[in-house]
Amino acid sequence: MSNDDVMTYARSDSVEGLLQRGRGLGAVRALQGPREAAPLVYDGIRRDWRWDSCDDRARYLAGLIRDLGLSSAPVVELLAGDEDQCRRAVGVLRLLALDDGDEAREALRSHVREGVHWVHVLESVTELWPLEWWEDLGEVARARIDGEPEPPWFIEPWTRFGIEVQRPASGPTPHDLTGLADDELLDLLTGTRPGAGSRVEALRELSRRDPVEGLIPPLVTPDGHRPLPLLRQAVAHLGALAVPAARRWVGAEQGWLTRLGSDVLADHLGPEVIPVLVAELAEQWRTRTWCGPDATAKRLARFGPAAAGAVADLRRFWLHTPHSYERAAYLEALAVIDPGGLDYTHTESLWDCEERARLLGVAHAPAHPEALERIAALRDDPMETPDVRAGAEARRERGAAHRADRSTAGVSA
């Protein structure tokens, strides 16, 4: 998804719009009206409503297929579609197979034996399934691999099956710069010590050490128009030492350098930067800039309640953004800036499509019966991520310990 795509999102307060955005409320409302929600769930697999490739939908949609009691047949049919449709279908079906989904498992195994996109399907299921579910497909893989235009790239499952994989072309042997002093590495960056290694190698080595302020000036390509690779990592490593240089960068002609300077100042200046960040978030909302406000939210969170001027826009972004990956950052910022009234938000996040959001829900949702029931379901869900299951179990243990303490206190009284 991007600003140039012709597909437009439905209203963010409709079931369709909520499901497109992966909101927890969408899953809850779908469960209340399965018949009406079914075509919307299938549409979320048939078409990619993610704003960015890092947005997650597979577990969200697989959970809806299961919890709404929907047939997986329409998802299986997508395996024969184009490559992107097949990938989305595989993401859902391989999870359904973990939840005693025999139909989903056999459909994927059948595609490995006969389907067009069999290479991706096999690589995907071996990443998630137990070995005994796919090891017997080795003979099929060996028989089919010669029909592919090029050898596969991934190690598993191919080397296990005795199939050769592609190897990245080897570049020049990197120089070992660990023996050079800081000033010698800085000489490499400025070009006054030629032959000992590249500027990128010097920058990488400096970034492993204690911050060295002198590496700031040469962090651009010789023509001054582009950033040197690893620039952001190196500047982040400098921390507050980069602030003096950043004050100069914000007046630079190069847009990327101006932005870098602004980011450094936003990360390290004191409360005087709050109005700038509040205005930046407001402008991002005005222009519906969905990629990047999470960074603004994280910077505002440094100041806690002093950044209260951003609360309205943080709530707007949490409610409306289609870029689900960023949603957790808005909730985290709200939790330190204006934590009041977040009980519902944390509870809804238990059904969110994003793992970070579900983890926040698990940790902070109030101990109401609905939330506790959902946390128990996440703990026992074979389709859930290990971190969420572990977090849900930890929450259960904390609750049990708290009840035991209260019981002991009552007996003592």
C-alpha cells in the first residue's frame, strides 16, 4: 500500500475499515456479526490492505477464520492465484494448520507436490511447522527443483534434502581495522590514510567503540550530496555528542542532512523542543502522513505529561492509521503522557493484529473478566507468537500471586 494506490480504506469506525487496519475492535465486532464479517475477512486475504510490508495481518486473519468458524476453502483457492495472493494465503493457512487445521495442512502439502508456487510454500511451512510435517516432502522437492529457473536461496529445507542453494557473490575481503587507534580511523574517514580500508569499514569499526566526536565532519560522500552508508547508525551511537554538529545541519541545503540534524536535536534537546515536536505531529496528521509519526511519538514520550499538547493527535493516529506497525508507538506515548482512560485501549489491543500492541494489552489491560479471558486464550493459542504466549503466562502468574497475597493477608487479619 502507498499514497499512490487506487484502493481506499473504508471509514475507520466501520467493521470493514477496522478489519482493513487490523484493529482489535474490528475482530471483536466481527465476532458479533460473523455472517456480515465473513466476506470482509476473505477480502483481507485476497487483497493486501497493509500500508507497508512490515505491517502484520496473517495471525489476525487466521484467528478470524478460526474464531468465526469460516471455511478455509476460499483461502486455499488463492494458492493458485498470483504470487502475492499465494503468499498471503500461505501466511494464513500455515497458521491454521497449527490449530489442528488438517485441511489447511494438506492443502499446503498438496501445493508443494503440484502447485506453481511450491518453492515459497515449502520454505514458508518449514519455517513454522514441526519437522515431521514436511520432512517426507524431500523426494518431491528433489524431483521438482530442476524445473525451477534458478536454485533456491534459503538454507532450509533445501540442504536437508541435499539440494544445492545459491551463494551470495563474494566481495572483496574486508580489512581488519581493530588494531587501528581512533585517530587512525578518523584519518581513513577523511581520506588522509589511503589503502588501509574503506570509509565505511572505518565507520563501522568506530561505531563499535566509545563515541568519537571527530567522526562527524566526514559523514558524507565526497561530492557532499549523499549520506555515507551507516551514517544514521554512527550518529545515533554518538548520542548527545552529535548535537553541536546537528545545529549546523538543520541549516544545510541537503534535505537529508537537514532532517538528520532535526532528528538529533529532537532526540537530545530538552523541553524546548516539545512545541516543535507537537507541531510536527499535528502537521503529520493534517497531511495524513502514515509513515514516520511513530518516531515523533517516541520523541514526545521522553517528556511525559509535559507533552500533553500532542495527546489529541496521538489518539487520532491510534484510531485511524492504516499503518498498523506504528500503532503500538502511539499507545506507548499516550501511556506516559496521559495514561488516563487507556483501560479500553489496552483491552482492545489484546485483539490487535500487531504483536507489540498485543503485548501492551497483555501487560496493561485491566483485570476485567473479558480481558482475562482473552489473555488466557492468547496463552493457549498455538497460532500465537512465543513472546505473546509467554507474556500471557507471566500475566497469569502475576495474577495468581496477587490473589495468593490477598488471601494470606485476609487470613492474617
